[in-house]
Amino acid sequence: MGNGGAKDSPKGSARKSTQTNTSSSPPSTPVAPSKQPSSTQVTTPSKSNTTSASSTPTKTPAPAKEDLSVFSQQRLSALFDKYKSAEDDQIGPSELEKFCEDIGVDPDDAIMVVIAYHCGCKEMGYISSEEFTNGFTKLQCDTIDKIKAQVPKFKEELHQPAKFQPIYRFAFQFAKEQEQKCIGIEIAQGLLTLLLVDRYPIAKSFIEFLKQQDQYKVINGDQWSSLLEFCKAIQPDFSNYDENGAWPCILDEWVSWVKEKKSDD
């Protein structure tokens, strides 16, 4: 009877305690493994870093300074475009006045005949694109300053016999109409005043002769060329003039007019 009231054995108690503790503990929750970045994953730079890098100004290298001492066909073309007429591809009388102003030369100066000679101009008062380009390419002038620098040389050519003679002959072809073989008396007077009077004072007398006579309306090429040779060979007082010389009639008549005028005085 005494055994029926005895306590549980320690072994049984321990088992019960273990069961109790096990049943009372909440079930364990599995912890998800943390995701490690893949070794191949590309790291994107932060927005702040990208912004700061792109906002840094980039210095643009300064353009190389143009060497104006070297002739440039492009500069010469731009120079022609500056003066050419709005209507056609040439420099006309009004545009030529502006060109003369910029190079410091009077439009009626003999220097303009020299420029026309170098450009090979075919019509008085006009310079075509081809003439302008060919002439100033030969002279290696592609700016107004370079052309201005040539002006003293143009003046020298007017006083150098070897250079003046082809310029004088060119002036006749330049002044006449392309279909014509002569130039009008008034045009001849103007050109002779520009080209001869300062070099050969005797030429002033010939111009006076042309103004007072009414027989000759034009001057032909032979008369024009012979006049230069006459001025070079004959003294201003006509003391070495030979009336039997082979001069054109217009020159003989000029000498006769001068002598008669002296007799009347």
C-alpha cells in the first residue's frame, strides 16, 4: 500500500520535465540567408559623383592664330566678295570708288591704271572676279593692307621707262571699246594728262592742241604709241624736231600749230 503513494522516480520526472519544456518552447523560425553581392555585379556610381564629374568645365583649346604673312586664296576671294556688285560678279564704278578709298588712292590717279594693268582689266571702270584674282595672286596681295603697301611700288613703275612703256600701251587697249580700234579725243586727253604730263612736260602742249582742233575725233593705236616715242625723243622746245621724220600727221600738225602760236605771240 505504501508503494502506491510514492513519488515519481527522478528518471520519470526528468523525462516529464523535458517533455514539458519542449512543448512550451515556441517553434524556432529559420533565418533567411543574407544575399551577398555577386562578384560580377557592376557597381553604379552614385548620382552625386556623376553630376560633379559632368559639371566640371572642359577647356577648349584656343584656335591657332592666322598667319597673315602667308598668301591665302580664300582671303583674296573674301576680299573680292567685299567689293563686288550685288548685281553681278564684278566690281563696278561705285564699288571701285570704295576700293580706292580703302587703299588711299584717288579714282582718277594714274595708279589705278597700273592696278588695271596688273589685273589685265578689259573694260575701264570694271574689274571682274577672274581679273581681280589673277592680278592680286601674282602680286601676292590678299588683304587691303597688302595692296596699300604696294602703292609706292606702283608709283615707281610709272617712272621706270622699262615698266612704264607696257603700262602706257595697255592704257590704250583698256580705254577703247573692244570692237573699236580707236579711243575718243576726250578720253585720250584724260589718260594723257594722267600718264604723260608729269613725265614729259611737252605732252601738255599736245593736249592743248587736241582741245582747240576739230579735225581729229579719235586717236588710233599708232598715233598713241608714236606720241610716247615723240615725247621721249624731242626736246620741249622742238629744237631737234625733223619735219621729214616719219611721225604720224597728227604730230606734224601739232608742231606746226605750236610754231604758229609762237609766231603770233
